[in-house]
Amino acid sequence: MKISAIENGSIGDELGLQVGDDLVAINNHLVKDVLDFRFHVASEDVELQVVRGGEETIYEVEKDHEDDLGLQFEELEIRFCGNDCPFCFVDQNPSGMRSSLYFRDEDFRLSFLSGHYVTLTNLSRRDMDRIVEQQLSPLFVSVHATDPEVRRFLFGISHDDRLLEKLTFLTQRGIEIHTQVVLCPEVNDGTVFHRTVSELADFRPHLRSVSVVPLGLTGHRQGLTKLKSVTPAYAAECIDTVDRYADEYKTDSQEHFVYASDEFYLMAGRPLPPVGRYDGFYQIENGVGMVRFMLDEFEKSARSFPDKLELPQKAIIVTAALAAPVLRDAILPRLNQVENFEAELVVVENEFYGKSIHVTGLLTGQDIYRQLRDRDLGDKVFLPHSCVKDDHLFLDDWTVAQISERLGKPVEPLHDFATVFQGSENERCLYQ
């Protein structure tokens, strides 16, 4: 692995390691990626095999178990996904986007490192041995169905990928797994879904959760398999089904095991469950309990809201259609109780992906700009943080700074509602 950066004053810096050096092995174990590095460097006595300019040098290090060497490495070479799922979002992107958005990854290392969902279809016995040896846990697995015939259709494969055998191997060796089912009407629901949940339940307690999310269909599906979209009535039926299974499995484990994503509740117009329904919020990044968590965090923030602002302020809060009722009913009234403050909600329609897409995470910079430019924006614009990468980059390669410059207003992603009251006098001067 090639070293890309070294922290000043770190062990690596003191050893005289340099950017561009190749770390070949640790304690005679080959190091292929950052996971190998983390696993083998955890020893107190470490021998580094480093190659620079074709010459090999051995560095011996004595350190505490938890000490870091201060090294960074070039990015992982990610494994490509060989599946051909009919609802894969990569295939539903419009043309002209950055190349990384057309890459389908299927890499168990990203599942451990970043919570990416993988199918395990390309998982070899060597991979499984490594997962167990290095205790790469938890893993997040897209199952969709356990019925072999339905799996072949949903993953676009012609063979039995032996999912249940892999789950058996991993869970029997202590690997924690969280799974998801992308529910496709008349494909993997009904008896197929019942079988999926039932067979996954056999792997408890190490298989901890099953999240159920609706498939998303953009306006860019030319040439793709026709699938039915999820309707509000279907969403309500799904919630009822998931709740029945959850009640059944809670009797055994004291946890609900099966969880419907927030999208189903919002689509069906159903009240969100209380915090206790989500147990450990195992799949919050998958949209399971994210809205409930946000509302609870908002209530905590609201305790510190000021009664009055010294100067009048107005803020625009951007959202997508699905989350709009929650913000309008539960968030805006409390914000507007603050004297001299006005919060206005702007619901942005998704023209980039198609009007069937209603989630905030898929809003783009150009849609937000076009639908804000002719409005009174007050003093500041707040965006849902889920629609920007690293707080600055949208899916369409627009940036937050670009929108701010074009609108002539400060624009920022919103992580904590308490921040809507911060700022403004200097910012007003800057943008006027």
C-alpha cells in the first residue's frame, strides 16, 4: 500500500517514513488494504516492511496497543458489482453526471468501513475467512429475497449464490449482520417476503435486523425492466405487515427485528413510531428511524431557543415533498414562536430525477437554485444536509458555494436547528 500522507510528529514521521513509500507487510503479513493495516498494526511490537525506490527497509516499532502510526494511504480499489438488479439506482441516473455515480460497487470492506449495503454474491471463502479473522463486524447486506428464483431475478444472476450458507458461516462465527429488503410490489412481497423474514430470523441473534425500504423509480428508466411503484395504500399495507412480524419476533428477542423505513410512514400518512420501536436505531442511515431521531433532537435543541432575536431575521428551509408535512407540522411552528424570527418552508420538486422522487437525499443543486431564485429568501437558506456530500457537493456537481453565490444569500446544510438563529448580521452585510 502506498503512503499518501503522514501526520507531523506521529510514529510514522519519527521513523522517517515518506509519502510515496510502499508498505508491503506488517509482522510478515502482507498488507493489501487499510483493513489489513488496521488489523496487523494493533500489536504492541510491530515490524514494518517498507519499499522505497526499489529498496526494502525493515522498521521495528514498540508502542502501546492503541497507538496509531499516523499514516494515510491511497484510496481502496473498489470491487465492481456484477449484479444487474432491475431497481439499481446507478442505472437510473441521467446522463452527464460524474463517473463515480455510474460505478456499481460490491465490496464487503465498504460495508464494514462505511455501512454500504452489499449482496455477498461475489463473496469467496477466502473473503469470509478474512471477515472472521479480522472481525469485520457489523456488515450490512442487501437480501431482498431468500427464495432462490426471486433472488435470481432481483439480482440479475443465473446461479444460486448460496446466501443462506454464507450467512450461516458468518453468524456462527460471531459476525453481526444487518439486512435490508427493497420491496418491489408483486415481486418480493407477500409470501416471498414472509419466507425472507422467517429464514433470516433463523440467524438471530447475530443477524440483528431487517429493514424494509420501498424501491425508487426515477424518470430515467428507458430500457429497464418495468416495475410497479409503491403507492400510499401499498405503503400502509406494508407497515401493517412489518408490524405483525415485529410483534411476533419481539416475543422471542425483546427486539422488533423487522423495521419499515420512514418513507413508508410518510407516504401512507401514518404517525411515526416512538423511539422504542427502533431499538438500537441499527439502520438509521438507511432511513429507518431517521425522522423520529430528528424530531427528538429538535425537541432537545428547542429547549435552548431564544425567546426573542435582537434584529428581525428570516430563514428559508428547503425540503423535498416527502418530509414536508413533518417539517410543516412539527418544526416550523416552534421556530416561529421565537419573536423577530420567521422560518419559511420551501418544498423543492425533483425535476432532475423525475417528479416521482420525493426524498431530500436526492435533491440537486440546479433544482434548488431554479426554484429559489425568484423568491424572497430573507437572510439565509438552509438545506437538508442529506442532499450534499461532505457538506458542499450535490449529486449534479453543483456546490453549496455556487448556489450561495448565485442567490446572493448565505446557504448552508442544516444539521442542528439551533443554528438557524446564529449568524446573520455580518452575513447580511457580506451579501448585500
